[in-house]
Amino acid sequence: MANGNSVTLVGNLTRDPELRYTPSGAANAQFGMAVNRRWQNRQSGEWDEATSFFNVVAWRELAENLSETLQKGARVIVTGRLEQRSWETPDGEKRSVVEVVADEVGPSLRWATAEVTKNERRTADGGSGGPGGSGGSGGGGRVPVPDAQPYDDEEPF
């Protein structure tokens, strides 16, 4: 990530991911995340804990995959960037929020196991690419996303 704006968080989902689609057909998923920090108080020797809450936003295939995979309580690792979003309420009040825009989301395997299922590759036009794939307009009526990620041609694993 360029410009030094990168963040990695490990925590638990506070609510199930909410999957939506933009008018142009781009998938968007949002979820809440709680990140706990624990430290030992040097004076008392007692353990102290603080929890921070973050809103996380994911786009396109990542949004669809995580909404099918994760649910409230799941422990995840999120990497992405902080982004401020501003809007005006119907009453004319200005509001803003800082969110984590996710580049990658995965289950934490510290206290759990996971089964990974590789999805069929999708092309920019919504079809399946590669051998045996249609490569056509089989995108279920979805409109292609014009600003595709720069590494769309790489195999995930």
C-alpha cells in the first residue's frame, strides 16, 4: 500500500457482514470488529484490557466471499487502509466516519481451524475465466466493475 496509510487488525466480528450491491453491481460488505488490547499494569501487577471498535468495508469478490464465510464472533485478520467518509444528513448536519477499507480478510488460526475452498476465477465481465469457463456474460445480470484491482491477473494461491 502506498502513502503509508496501512493498518492490520486482529479481532472479532461484532455483527454479521451486511452484503449490498451498488447500482452498477459492485458488491459491498460491511461489518463491525472489536480489537482487544491487554497489558499488565506495572504498579499493581494486575492485567488491564481495553477494546476498540472499527467499521470495516470490503468490495467486490472479497465482499461476497467474506459475507458467505464469516459471521458474528469470528476471529479475523484484516489488512487495509483507513479512509474518512463524509456526508450530510437530511436535516443538513455534516457527519463523517473513519473506516477500514479492507484489502484482505482472513480467519485467525490462533485458536481455530478453517477450511479453504478456492472459488472459480471470475473475469472482468462477470463470467468464469480459464479452461472450462464461459468467459461470457454469465454474471447474473451484474454490471462489470470498471475500477478493477491492479493485481486481478494473479492467482490467489
